[in-house]
Amino acid sequence: SNSNEPKNYNADVERNFLEACSTANEGKKDLPDATAFCECVWTAVRENFEYDEFKALDNTLRERVGDEKNTPQK
């Protein structure tokens, strides 16, 4: 079966990253401009990680954030 999952960095991957990053960082008082921050992070990611490394990291973060959301607070 063919998957619609991207195999490399493309415009959709970039857009999804920037949207998720900006949403996660909106309103942080130590971050005056979430969009500029996220664009800088995106540039660093593309320059320092192969796409497969990025996907592995992204998957790990999604799993861990999901675990944190489902863990009862003390």
C-alpha cells in the first residue's frame, strides 16, 4: 500500500511544523513573537537533521506529550 506520509521535507511538513510550533508557543511571556521563533527553529531543524531523524524525534515527542496529557496530576 502507498502511504501519503511525506518522505522528505516539503511545504506541507514545513506548514504543519510552523502551525504546531506557533500554537504551542502563543502567549508565552518570554517569547514576544512565536512565529519568528518557530521559523528560526524550523531553519535549524532543516540544517541539522535529516528528514528521517526529524520524523523519529517528532514521533517521540508526540508519544511523550500524549503520555504527559494522560498522566494524572499529583
